[in-house]
Amino acid sequence: MPDGVLPTLRLAVLCGRVAYDGDGRVVALLDPLTVVHVPAAWSEPVPVPGVLYLQLAGAIGTVSLTAEVREVGAEDEVRYETSPLLVAFDAGDRDLPYTVVIDLAGLAFPGTGLYEVFVRSDGASLHDPEEAIPVPYPPVRVAVYQLPADEPGGGDDGDES
């Protein structure tokens, strides 16, 4: 990165939404997503409105952040990717966590399975020890399961939980 230092990802949480205080700071992560249940008859991509809450540290300068979703076992295929978000870091607070919320508008899982959410900074994965980052952070995992028809919610056509 010619203009600074890449951030270290300290925390990543996929959630339905976040709550802010009067000063615009995140005060609560609401509806964390680790498992998505879909009814037995579901056959379309599974829409999941949400955001990716990040805590980053150690960066200097302006970096571009993107989030991407890949299916475990098919890591070469990106199933969803956000537009780049430019974030400017001040060299004075490198040790303090910096909060970033990435909107995942339009996220839909193509079907049942296990998915991972990756964060990239200026093209470098913040999860890969092979990249030039100080400490890799594991990707966020989300499991999409289809409920059997005899389970509560399994016969409905649209109840996600």
C-alpha cells in the first residue's frame, strides 16, 4: 500500500443491524448472524439483510475496504462483494480500535451450505497469513440450513431466524 499501513482486523461480526448513540457511535450489535434457517420448501437464494461490524487498528492513511462472501469448498468463487469503502486513519490513534460498519445491502446466500465473509483492505485479505498483514483474523462463518418440514417453521415459506 503506497499511502500508509494496512489495518489489523481485531473483530468482525455479521449482524442484522447496529444501534448508534446520539454521537453516531455504535453502542449495540443487534441480531448477530451465525446460522440462518430456511423453510423446507425454500428453493430461491436466501436474502439476509445485514451489516458487517468491524474493529480495526494499526492503520495509517486511507485504505479501501471491501467485504466478500465465499462458500466453503468453493473459495475461488465470490458469491457477493461490496463496493469499496474508503476509510481514513489518523496516525495518532493506531492502537485504538476504529469501528467500521459495512452495509451488506443485497446479500443473498445462493442456497444451503457454509459460507465465509472475508474483509479485504486495498486488495489484501485481512485473514490470510500469506498477505502483508501483522495478525490474520479468521473469516466470519455463516451456516444456512434448511429446516425439515416437521420442524417449527419448516413448513412456512419465508420465516428466517
